Amino acid sequence: MRFERLRAETLENWIDSTSVAMRHKRRLVIAVSGYEERSSYWSKRVMRDLKPSDTTQWLVAGFTDRKEDGSRPENDRFYLDAGLNILEFPSDEESGICETVSVTLAGMLRRAPRSDIEVHIDYSSMPRSWYCSLFRKCHTLLRQRDTLFMWYVGGIYDGAEFPTAGVSDISLFCGQPTINPRVRTHIFGLGFDRIRASAIFRVLDPQKLVCFYGDPGVRHDYVDRVRSDNRDLLAAAQFDFAASIGNFPEAFSKIADVVRDFSRLGDVILVPDGPKPLVLASSLAPEFFGRRGIVSLHVKRRKDHLSHGQNIQASGSIYGFSIAGVESNQDAEIQLVASSHPSRSSFEQSATEDRHTV
Amino acid sequence: MESLSNRIHGTTGSNPFREVQAKTFGDDKLVTEFYPTTSYLSLFNEQHEILLGSRGSGKTAILRMLSYSCLKRITDSRVRKFADQHRYFGFYIPLHLEFMASLPQDSFDGTGNTEFFQFAFNCAAAKAFLTEIQTLTQDTFKNSHERLKREAVLIERISAMWLLGKASKFATFEDIADEVDRMYYQQQPWKDGTTIPIPLFAKHLFAPIMAVLPQVCRELNIDINKTHWLACVDEAEFIKPAYLRCFNSFMRSEKRPIVLKLATQPYKYTILDTLIPGIVAESNGNDFNFRSIDLAWNSEDFRSLADHILDRRLNRTGFFDEPVRLEEFVGKIGDDDPKDYFRADIGDDIASDQWILDGILKELSAERRARFENIRDNPDRVSSDYFKKFSPVFYMRYLKRETAPGNRKAGLFAGPELIRRIADGNPRRFILIMHDMFEQARASKLGPKNQHEIIELFAEREFERAAGLPEYGILLDGILKAVGTLLESRVHGKREMIEAGINFEIQPALLSNPVVRGALELGIGYSFLFVDQRSLLGRLTQDTEFRLAHVVAAKYWLPMRRGTSLVLQSRHAKELISQKLLNRAPSTSKECSTALGVLQLDLFEQPEKETRT
């Protein structure tokens, strides 16, 4: 899969540089009204410049559950006051939101085939199955002249407790393993989910382990916290490395480099966790390489029925990146694929393309 | 207490106990470090077997060592016998989680996709089989011309059978393996009952191998009627229940000369149904056997295995030319009995048997002290009823109390026997302990006090890991803490000393709660709990006697012995416990403490009737 025009973005620079061209572009803005306070942080910052209009379409998604938790009522009110409806989807199922986005995007492409399109996704409060699948979906549907923006608002995680995991929660997100590989290297992303990371570690029982974490973190003390929380895994790792959450292309390149190195020995299994930009980067690495033996696993987050959803506050930092679409046929009729997972044959096809760029 | 560990004092370099998993080893290293236990040697038979072993018990090492490539390199005479007979040819098939996760998942348990699973599994099995055939061919025909000729015939025969119409394309076994790979990756998953594009590979398990075995045997001058081909399937805990039916069908339908040796964790082989409704595979030797490969901490097998691993690893450091046993490396005091370490700690001149007995009597109830007067003149009764029964409790109470202020260290958890106890027969746990011992020995002398400190820290760390175990880990952690704290209060909390240990039973109503059962089974699977062989191979029942792992006992300073019979009970009515309370596994510690708070677990010396609703 090609990763072209991949670059880091800051919200201020993007707003400054695009204000003149605002009217000439079509935009689809995808946000979430969730129980986290930060769910509406980015939207509040950009709403003045990206008001819903003929050229700028907003799509706000809400979870069907936990509607009274945390900041959900305030977030709903903000979006409703802005005249936006909230489309509801189950938080543990990505197909609904992906299909809605596909249909919306296809409509935009059909209505304005000559216009450049920008898709902006604020994935700060999305479950990983949503934002990883939405990235793949939009990246595939958008044409090379279009641009996909992914925005992430750093969060304050104080005292957050995360649920454990089991074999049944683990699924293959991207890539295909080989049969009976000689060597397997697991690359674990680390975050505050100590119990969960440990559970996954115990299930997978890695042969060779490499760990990574976000550094610099959203707050300076987060790095020490992650290292301390995950000391067992770090002690078991062959080596560990840090990746910046503020610079997605750099983080992606760093992860991809490690994947490439270890893929010479055998299979590489990425187990993304930690800050969302790093989860996204590591989830997509198999797609970038497009060959057998590099896979990313996703671990479903269990619902804790006793406590409310963690009301994560915005740290104030917004990290973004943009990337060009991959659809090469400019006038192609958009194929709507309901499933967010590529078929085995389409994966094989992408494997043979071997046209990687970062 | 002199020990060979002094020899590494002040040295640097890598710790030879860093690697803990057999799957990270190359064949050479695996063969060098492998110790053939009795259970390994007994696997050379023609019975399908499901090998049950806790995490780190050596399942992977055993299965890999059954494969022909590894078996042929072993020098141990007990194994060479099997290798030289050329009656058993093993091939190793690991089923990794990501491989299993890559299979289509139309349903949670795999129903509807069994044909595709069989196809995928057969591809994996075929590749493993080819690897061994290649080695076998090289070993059988030393003359290169003859070997090339036979290889060509084998390649043609196998490819003609497996890859119809493409036989002429392959020059090596690797070519066929690559083609199997290609076939697997190009095959779109299909649902059961729809068209089967690859007839042979989509048939029952091992169908492709069965199809070529007669010809392979003929070309390799092997009498097929006198050989057994051991299909060693590893990491079967990741197999979905519906796929287990494929294995049951295979075992039920008698497919010798292929003999299945499938390794999984206890309680993970959940169903015995076959693919034919109403037909089940029967254990106890009819269709297959369940076998435990876990070792008892005090077995001769574990003692030899531990010494063997230690010797080979230390040998790599270059500091030891002679064979090294655990006794020699860490040293021991006296007969390596807890009493020896206690006396060394208190001072031999002070802690005489009489001093210990006086100490015991002082801490017993007035009633017991009075009873003692009746047997005072009977040394045998004094020894059995007082000294042996209470001294392990006394040592723990005394030293914990003495060292509680923190101004001195205890030296009780020390010595080779204690290390084997803490490892609890688990090779991986033993290696982890030795890793820490090795580090300590490099920094300072490995005396009893330092060993005790290492064991305490190890126990603390190992215990912490329970919460991080998958699925029911948090509940297991909660249960272990509850039981540990209750036992601790029996040993240390009371003014009067009572007989105590680490064994207990569990109230039937609690056992019938699937979530509690899940947590207990997980504890057994990860060596935090131990049960009798019958309960391990079958299921947990009201007769099952549980034992806390010694590593948990060390954390709570509990005597590592059976103790009085105790029952872990909830105070609620059994209907509530089995059906309403705790109907899902807690996924956070907050949820868990709420759930356990509701259950109100307690230990009772006699089963107590439910008193509350």
C-alpha cells in the first residue's frame, strides 16, 4: 500500500495555510460525541473555520451505550447546538460507521468529481477498531489528489484503570501470518493498560519481544509511568524504543524500520497499544509492507460494567498528520465495500504491488 | 555454607538464565539443554495423547524433541534406543495464535468453518512433514547420487499427489513447501458444505500425509507397518472448540500410522464431540489418553532436569569446567531441611531441638500444652505430635515476627530443596529463579539470607503476575489474595499457634459457578494452584484438594505443607453463588473487589452450612 504525501500537521498551520483555499475544497469532517471531555475539544477549535456548509459536511458519531456517562451529555449538546445530528453506532463494532462514511464519501466524490476533497477525522475518542478501519477505508477510497487528515487530542490519564483481556478478545486486524514460521518477533506497544498488556503478553508468550512507547508523552511524567507500569515486559524485551506521538510520519518510519529488520528473521506480530497515534501507526505497518508474515493484532477492550467510561480530559495538545489517497483512477466509480477487511486476494494483490513510499 | 556460586562473584557478561522458552532455541541448543524425563520417554507409543501442561512446564520442548530432526541428535542412551529403532518419526506443528486468528470467524466457536480449518491445518502439517522427510532422506542415503535420485522420486510422488498437474515444476522439498504456502494464501475461505476446491487438503486432518506415506516409506526403505509417525501439535489452547471436533474425529477413526500428540494447557481441551453428531471420542485409552506432563517439585525427574538445565547454562559461562548441581551452586546447610536454615539463622548454639520445642509449647494453646504433659516422656509422640507438626509453623511465625521491624534479614527461604519447591516442578519458574540467583551471586555471596531475600522478591513479583493473566486473571488474583490472607491470619494472626498449611478444598456451590471455576482452572494452568492428578486430567470436583503454589506460600510466609483440612466457602446460599453472584468475569480490580466483597469468602475447618441468603 502506498503511503504518499504523509506528513505531520499542526492545527494552527493547517488553518493558516488553508484559509484562502477553504472555499475551493470539499470537506468531510468526522467526529465523535463520546463520554470523554476531549470528544468535542478539536471540534470546538475548528468549528469556526469549518462550519457545516454546502462544501463542508460533518458526520458526528455517538456510541449507542454509555449515553449518560462522563461528558457525553455536554458533548451531545455542543454538536446539537451546532445543528449537527448524532448518528449512533455500537462502540465495539466498526462496520456501521465505516459503511456510513463510505456512502457519504462516495456521494461527495460523485457530486463534485473535479473538486479536491479533504477528510478530517478526529480520532481522539474513537475505539481503535473504528479509527484504524476508518483510516483504511478513507485512504483507499480517496483519490491521489485528495487528502486524509487524522487529528488526535492528547488526553490526561489520571488513575485510569483498564480491563483485562483474554484469547477471545484478540483478533487479526491486518496482514497474514506465514505457516510454521522459523522465528516470530512480537512488537508490543505499551501504554497505561498494564494489566491488559500483561494478559496479552501471557497469552502470546512471545518468542522474541520488542517494546515501544510514546516519548515524548502527552505529559512529561507519562513516559516514566509507562516504563514503570510495564517493567516486567520491558525486562523481557530484547530491546525497546520510543516513538514520538507528535510526529506520526517519524513514529511510523521508526516502527516500520524495526518491523523490516525483524521480518528478515521470520514473522513479525505487532500488538498495538499505548497512545492512539502509535496504535494507528503499528496497526497499519502490515498494510504498508503488504507481504505475508507481518501482521497486527487488535485486542478488544472489555466493557467494565461497574464503572463509567473514563472521562479523559484534553491535555491541550493536538497532533495531526495528513496523507494522500491511493485511488489512482480519478473518475472511477466508488466501489462500496461493506466489509472493512480486505479479502485474502486483495491483500495478495497489494502484496505484489510493492510500491512503498513514505 | 560454601557454594560454587562464589566463582562468578564480580563477573560480568550475559546472564545464562535470561532465555526461558524452548521456542526461542535453535535445535542445537534445545538438544543440549533437554533432559528426557520419564513422561517424555513414555510418549514413544502408538496411542493418541493430549498432553496437558501448565505454562512453562516444557510442552514445546517435549514436542520439538519428538521430531525426527531433534530426536536423532540426542546422545542420552534411554532416548537413543528409540532413535536407533527407526520406529517413531515425529514432525512438529505449532499452532500460533495469529495463525488461528487469521482463520475466518463466522461464529465464535468456529462452527461453519471446520473444512477450511482442516485445509489450513493440513497445509501446516504438510510443511512440517516435508521438513522431516528432507532430513530423513539426507540421513538415509549417504551417497549423494543415490540421495538425489530418491529425492527426485519423492518430490515427484508427493507433488503429484498434493499438487495435481504440477509435478514437473518442483526440484526440491522447499519448492513443494512454497507451493503449499501459495495454495494456502490464494485459497479464499469457504463455508462448510459449499464447494471444496482442494479435495485432498480439505479432507480430514492429515489426509495429505496419509496419502503419501506409503510411497514415502517405500522410497525411504521404511516398513510402514512397523513405524509410527508422531504428529506433534503445539499450542492447541488456541484451537476453537469446533475445530477440536476435527481432532476428535481423527482420533476416533483410527488413522495409524499417524499418532497424534497434542499439547495444551489443562482444561483447554473442552469437548470430545466429533464431526459426526452423537459420536464422541473416548479417553482412557479407547481413542486417546489425557496425559499430564507437569512434574512434582520433589520428583527425581524434576531434580535431574533442574540440575541438567543448571549445568548446561553454567557451562556456557566458561567459569565451570566440571558438572555443577544445584546443591553445589547455591550450597546447602546440614540436610537441607528448614530446621537447618532456621537454626543457622538463630544460631546453632541457641536453637537446639529443646529450644525449638520449648518455643513451640510456649505458643500453643493451654489445652495443647496440658495434653503435652501426658506424652512428655514418649519421644516418638513428642516428635510426631508436636515437633514435626508445629515446627514448620513455628519457624515461619518466629522469623516473620523477628524480621518484621526490618532491622535484620531472615535466611529461611534458602537451599536447593527450597528452590525446587518454589519452582514447583515448573522448568520455566526454575530458570527465572536461577536468573535472580545468578545476578545476586555476581554481586555478593549467595548465602541463606541473600537467597531468602531473592525468593521473597521473586514471590512478590510472581504473585503480582497473577492479576495480569488473561481472562480470569483479576479474579484469580483476588481469590489468591483472599486465600493467602486467610491462611496468613491463621498462621501469624493468632496469639496461639495452630497447625496450618496451604491445602484447601472448595465449597461445591463455588465450584459450580463457571466464573470461579474459570479462575481456578487458570490458576492451575499457570502454576499458581495445584490439584491432584485426577482433577487435573478430568475436572474439578468437590473432592478436589487444592494447594497454593509454594511461591504464593512464600509471599505470605505460610508453612509449605498440607496442614489441617480447610474448605473455602462463601457465606451465601448455594443458588445465589452458583447462578446469580459473579455471573461474568470481573475485568478490573475494582469490579473484582466488589464481586469478592459480595461473595464473602472464608476458610472453615468443617464445611459450614449456608447461613444467609
